[in-house]
Amino acid sequence: MHISFLIHNAYGIGGTIRTTYNLANTLAEQHDVEVVSVYRHRDEPVFRADPRVRVHHLVDIRKDTAGYEGDSPEFRRPAQDFPRAEGRFHQYNALTDRRIADHLATAEADVLVGTRPGLNVALARRARRGPLRVGQEHLTLDSHSRALRTQLRGAYPRLDALTTTTEADATAYRNKMRLPGVRVDAMANPVPAPDVAPADGTGKWVVAAGRLAPVKRYDLLIRAFDQVRAQRPDWRLRIYGAGRQKDALRALIGQLGLYNHVFLMGPAHPIDPEWAKGSIAAVTSSLESFGMTIVEAMRCGLPVVATDCPHGPGEIIDNGVDGRLVPVGDVRAIAGGLLELINDDDKRGRMSAAALVDAQRFDPARIAERYESLFTDLTARGPAGPLGRFRGSLHRTRGAMLDGAYAVRDAGRAALRKGRTA
């Protein structure tokens, strides 16, 4: 089976990119697999592709290469195909529209897989007849704007399947979107076994990792650790990642006098050796589409104290067995969850062992097997039926009308701003 993944930028770093390589590398053991990147901004990908996985790009934005296309007239014109309400709309243009459409119209694949809403829309609208069209959702339906949900309704009925990272999000798509004939399945992100020995539980470190972004609520984690420090000053906290909240978090650490207890470590790749140095992992997000860092930590033998936020933590952690779920936004509860494990070596050891066993269900081989079953079932069923195509046409017309309305609105706002600054 020839499986082709379409991704925004396979040469960058991020959860979707890492997940795509994990899945592609495993599927390549049995299938012909390629990863097609819309953009290429560096010579080599950050994540390692299996030698059997072909990685190529559609638009080259490496400024120091002969193939650089960032100055072309098409690159400067705004996109027409890519959904206007999609978060990365500003990064797409007439050139990416054309290259994506050409690729999808000619791709000699049995299965085409999109990896974000805008690319799923392109897949639904532009792919030639024949290949299975499978959209992946790495965010959540509820996190999308109303405008984007409307645009997705105009295209998604033409997909054969849509996968989400959690059952909660799959249920949301089934209940809130009109997707006749589209199979909606929850497929967890695959996380391979680490190349390091599991944590031995002796390091007095709590470890967190992820973007330094407001949704991760590291401010709450730092405040919670101030309470931990009061009881157990022998423990420390390391936070790995980069982002726009770095200065604010550093200021908070200074304000609380935690210079010797909380450390902003910057990004780390690979992250597994850093997990293995700790004994407890912490996730304090207000929202997670899955919670990949939770699984990564568990695969390194760390029990995880996590906020029970939508959507992922509650589907990953068996509360009280391999980790602890605490209320969202509750500093005292976060501190209590950490202290529960810090102060009980036996419980921490039992949860550590359970985390190693329970996280095996996210092994790439198991997730790839589920995708293979999905592709086989869809092939046996045949492509999306006429009802889906008809409904898709109706919703697409509505989506196009709304796109036009948004364009007029945006142009009016731009003209108004220009007038104010003239």
C-alpha cells in the first residue's frame, strides 16, 4: 500500500511533526510511505525519518539555496484555496495553493493523509479520484473558531475518514458536525519506546516540557512548586521548552524567590534523557488536544501529575494507578498531587512501574496496526458515496459565500485602519 502524508513543514519541530514521523516510520516496515512537506526551511529534518520513508517538499524557503521561492510573485499573493479561518492562513499563498493542488491531482498513492484542517480541506477538494482521503485532527473541534468549523463542514463530507487524537474529540465530531458517510475514529498519537533506561526514581526532580505558552499554565506550576518547596526544599523543578512566556515565567520565579528550585531549561531534543533524570512529571495545561508529553514521560517511567483538562489527560492517565489527575487551575491541588508522590517513595515506585506498562498501548506498532485496519476497511467499503459528495457540495457553496464575506470584512477593516493612520 502506498501511503502519502501531507504536512505543513516536515523540517520543523512540534508534536504533529513528531507524530507523523513516528507513524510513517512504523508503517514503512510494511508499506510504501512518503511524507510531503508544503514547506522546507532547512536542509535536514529535525526528526529522523526511516530510510524507507521518502521526504520531499513543495515550496523551498531556504534563502541561501538556488531553489528559494520566497520572492516569487505567486508567493506574495494571498491564498484562495486554503481556509481563511485556519490558524496558518497567513503562511499560505497562491504558490502553495497551486503546488498543493498539483500534488493532490497527480499523487500516485493508495491513501492520502492530511495532518491539519487546512490541508484536510485541500485533500477533500483537490485530490484526484481513487485514493482514500483521510484527514487527521491534531487539535480539537471545540478549539476551532465558528468560521473554521463552517468551512470544514463544506469540505469534510468528501473525506473517507477523519481521525482525532482522543475519543472525546471523536464524539464531538460525530455529534456536532454533519459528516454523512465519513468514518470518525479516535487514534492516539504514537510514542516509541525511549532509547534510554527508565528513571530509577532517585532523582529529586519534577520535570515538565512543552511550549512556554499561556495554555500550558506554567505559572500555576511554578506557584504550586512554591508550596512544594515549603515542605520539601530538597526537590527541584525543571521546565523544558521555548516560547513567548519565558520572560514572564522568569520574573515569577524571581518574585517567589525560587531561583534555586525552578529552572527554565530551554528546548531539548531529544527529550527522553531529560525525563529519565526526573522522578515525577507535571502537566498543568488548561487544554490539551492529546497530551503527548504525558505519554513520553510515562514511557520513561515517570508517574504524571496532570490537570484533568479537556481532552487528553483523562484518557491517558489511570488516576491513582500510573499518575494523578487534579482539578484545572487549582494551585493547591497541583501542589498536593506532587507532594503525595514526593512524600511516598513506595507509591511513587508503584506508579512508576504502572506507567511503564500502561504506556505501551501508545507504541507506534500498535497505533500503526489500527491505521492499517482503518485503511483496509475503507478500501473494502469504497470511496465516499454520493450522499457525502452532495452534502459536501452544499456545504462548500455555503463556505465559499462565507469566505467572500470574510474577505470583504477584512478588506473593510484594513481600509479603516489605513484611514485612521493616514
